[in-house]
Amino acid sequence: MLQLRPNCECCDRDLAPDAAGAMICSFECTFCEGCAADRFGGVCPNCGGGLVARPARPTALLAKAPGSSERVLKTHGVRG
């Protein structure tokens, strides 16, 4: 099951587990669409893997399987 981190680890924007707008890599590094596209060109700054749209967890299942509450925030430079 995906961890569904609650924020962009670059700009700290909130990313709800049941909403679109989050991008992840295969290691579940999590970014908002803006940082993923504009700052990193669709490439994870941590591992170099591709960033893809994170699936939204159905709202009805959040009580049983909530997203993570652990916020991850790192300093990232712009790729390029």
C-alpha cells in the first residue's frame, strides 16, 4: 500500500490522500505537480527516477487505510 505522504517534500504544499495533484517516484518521494514539472522536469531529484501522478485513495477507504501523517521536507536544487 502506498504511504501517501501529506505534503510536497520541496515546497511543503499540502497533498490530500484522496485528491489529485501529487507526483511520486518508485521510492514514493512525493512532490506537487508544480515542483515536479517546473523545478525538476518530471525527474525525481533524490533518485533520478521518473515522477508520475500518484493515485488518489478513495475517500470511503481513508478511515481504514489513512495516508501518512509524517511530513517530509528537503532542500532541493533545480535540475538541469
